[in-house]
Amino acid sequence: MGKKEPYIVMNCTRTMKRLANASSFTTLLTNACSVLELRVDPVTVRVFMDHAGAEVTRQSWTFSRFRRFAMFVILRPGEEWLPTPPMHLNAQLQRGVDRSHLESIEEDDEWFVGLADKFTLKNQFLSWNSTSRIRGYLRNLRQAINKQVRDPFIRKRVFGPLLHKFKVKLRENGYHGCYFDRLSLRAICNEEGVFPCEGKYYLAMCDEDHPVKPAANRNSRKLFEKFEYDHQVPQCVLQDAFIQASQNVLRGMVLNWEYFYSMFFTRANVRLVNGIFCHEKGARPTIKLDEKSFFTDRKLEVLTRSLNRLRICSNSV
């Protein structure tokens, strides 16, 4: 018998929603019938995923990994699954008129209520929202280095140049503010400015309905502020790997700092998720770093150093 996990169960009309703890498909059926007061034999009911409409069988339960608080519709004999009534974007905690075509504070001053005076354009704030998060990741890395590496010589000789490279590349890329810039070709949103929730780390895509259009109105903007960047390989794992690998520089190894840059700061490892529903924190044993990418081609580096020595010797003759 496995560990009990919490799930959300609903009746056919979704007018009753309850919490049911289950460690197996059998206990899910039994507990769901009990909390929903269905008064039928649990073996006669059918289980469907709420949004997807896929039927959950004993076999699929065994081979699938259903997240905590996954939502299921429980059907009695004769009942049929019906799709969830469509939720339009502005109805999802985003009540108000769509004013995304307005950009400046002069055109839509309500959108800017509560923001610093320096923000006068919507895209300006949205881009800053992304850059501030990316800057935070660099700051977190620097703090981790100061905490884990006690030797000031190593901090200065090894990590100083690497952090400088990160900072230079981040400046070149505008601290990736383009990810939230609706006008950028690299923006995460679609052409209408709608940002998706890309789902929990173990899912190919979000199985809920979490898109948001932050430029539409103030409510949408506030909802978007609850979206978060989710590192598929968590920051703490990246930091430990980076710190340990970097110290091999003193042994002549050449760190592939661009690989770590991509994992800390770019879409190679970062996805956008609803911070309330889809940002699962904690250990992620199924996701690993590519250790073969930690270092660059050693042979090429040795050849380069040898050529440089030859040049120095020839110049000194």
C-alpha cells in the first residue's frame, strides 16, 4: 500500500467538490463515493480527469503519475463526462475590460496604480519584471559562492572571472527582459500578449487553464505577478554543481561557463508557471544535469595554450 495523497473529486455536474485522500485506485473510488455522498457501489463508478476528459482506469492509475490535488470527476452508472464550461481569459481572476492595445500611463493610468513612478509604459514594467528575476538568480549564486567557498583566494581567482562573464553576457542580453516583452520575437507570450502557464516540471504542458494577459487590465497584471520562473533543474542543484565544477579550474580544467549560464538564466532550463498552482518546490530526482557539458574540449585548450607559449618564446628571442 502506497502513501496516501490528496486529490480533488467532483460529482458529474461539478456542483460538489471535495478532498479525497487515496493511496490506490480502489481507495480513490471508495473515498470519493464517501465524501461526495454518491450512495453507490464504488466499483460501479467511473473516473475522468476534469479538464482533459480522459478516463482513468485501474491500469492507467498504476502507470501514470497523478499530481497531488489532481482533479477528477466521479460518474455514477448512466452519467457522462461533460467538458468544463469555457473560462474566458478575462474571467480568470482578470475581471475588467481588455485594454492591452493601450501602452502608456497617459492612456491607461489605472493599470499603473501601485507601481513605482519610473514605470510609464506597460512593456517597460513587464520587461523589468523579467530582468529583476534574472538579476536575482545571479545574486543568489554570488551568495551561495560566498557561503560555500571560504578561501578568499579561490573566490577571487576562480569565481570572480566567471561571475564577470555571466554579468557581461547578461548585459548583452538585456538580462532577458525580452521574455516578458510583448514586442520581442523571443517573448514567451503569443502575438496577442497571452502568456501560458507551462505546467509542472514533470509535465510536457500545463494540464490546467492558467493563461494570463497581463497588459489587459490591472487585475491581469496583478495575477501575472504571481507567475514565476521555474528552473527545471533547481537553482540549489545548479549552484552546488557550478561551485564544485569551477574549482577544477585550478587543476587546469576549462569550465564550460556558457552551459551553466544557459541553465541559470535562459529558457534552456527555465519555464514560466503559475506560482500558486504549478510551481512545485523540492527535490526533482528525475531531472539531471548533463555532466558531460561541464567542461570544454581539453585537447583544444591545451593546444591553444601551447601555441601561446610558442608565441611568447619567439617574441622573447
